[in-house]
Amino acid sequence: MTSKYLQRCLKEEPRSYNSQQLAEKLEKERELKVSTNTIKRLLKKGGDMETSQN
């Protein structure tokens, strides 16, 4: 779900984001703290947070 939310933000919002800005957005809007590396990995793999962390 998290990666779908990020992809939707990137696709539907009229601005672009870097990984730091997406991490801040997730923390503010979803109360979910993730690293910029996790953001990059999620977007690259297109996977969900629950399945991409081991």
C-alpha cells in the first residue's frame, strides 16, 4: 500500500518529489517514518513495504 501511495503522489500531484520530500510527506500524512533509502527501494522495486523488508 505504501508504494502505491507514493506512486499515486508522483503521478497525480502537479509537482515532483525527491526521496527526502516523500519521506517527510509519509511521516506527516500517514504517521509513517521511513528512510530515504527505503523510499528509493520501494519505488525501484514497486513492491509494498511489508513485502520488501526482510
